Amino acid sequence: MTQNIEQNRRLSTVLQDSKTLLTKEETTLAQIFALFQDRGTAFMLFLVALPSALPVPAIGIFMIIGPPLIFLTFQQMIGRKVIWLPAWLKTKTFKTESLKAALDKAIPLIQKIEIFSKPRFTFLTQGIAPSFIGLMGFIMALSVLMPVPLTNTVPSMGIAGMALGILMRDGLAVIAGAIIGLGWVLMLVILTLYFGSETVDVVKGFFQSAF
């Protein structure tokens, strides 16, 4: 019972309590992830996926966005609690004073988000569930590599929603993200089966005529 209460603590509470662990002048990137405890992978995924969820018309942007999402969702899929990063990146340091100042600004914002996104259906956000979430995210991330309009936006939105669900212990957000991302992937699969190699041109033509 005590363990469940600990796992289901609000993110703002986790971060507020974790500030007491920042005692040195500098903090490594690995230590920053540790602040989020078993939600570190979800935090990294949210940071990467959220900007990617914005409509970006730049040519070839999917080749920039896709690989990091695939890399992170794969680690989540295989059940890594702590994300693997190269040693040179894990040991990168930041001034602790600046980090605490950033947390002081972020925590009130997180508390506002927690009004809408709160612990519910928590069994969908912990245990073996994140591995299944990682599998769904991995499929969505692969679809980002398909060069059609909104390919980066919709699946990234789904990944960001599921990551937010794990961060907030909000199973409803996980479900919403899964529906958004997998719905898009299913649509692409159906179009590909029907139109074959012409799918990209069909989707591009649709958006050009619509907008």
C-alpha cells in the first residue's frame, strides 16, 4: 500500500521533494533524470515529442525528428527504467542554482496541469504497462519517417500524450495519446494497402486541396 502511494505521487510533489537531493554546485544530466525517478524516460520522451507535435512544414524534418523518437521509444519498449545515454552526455553538468530556479518556475506550471491531468487508471502507467506504451510509441515513431503531411505532428502528439500520462500517472492521457497516434498509423496502413506506392502523393494532394 505504501509503495503504491509512493508510485502514484503527483509529479509536482516528486520534484519538490527531489530538490533536497541537489546539494552540490553542479548537477549532471543523469542526476536530473534521477529526479523523475521511474518517470525519467517519459520525461525525455515528452521533451522530444512535444516540439515535434507542432506542424513543421520544413522539408526533411521527419529525418531529424524520427531517429530520437525511435531511440527513446525502443528503450521504453524493452523496459529500461533509466534511459541509456552516451557517457559524455550523462556526465554533462549544469549549475545546481540554475536548475533549482528552473524547478521553482516549472513546479507551479505543473501544478496547474495537474488540475486536469491527475492520477487515475494508474495501472496503465506503471509496472509492465510502460513497455506496451513503448511498443505503441515505437510504431508511431516509425510512421514519422513516412514523408507525408502531418507525419511528424500526429504521431508525436500521441507519443507526447502517452508520456504525459506516465509523468502524471494519468491513464486517461495514455489512452488519449494511444488513440491519436495509433489511429493515424492505422489510417496510413489502410491508405498504403489501397493506394500502394501512390499513398504519399494521395495524402499530399488531399492536404493541398484542403488547405
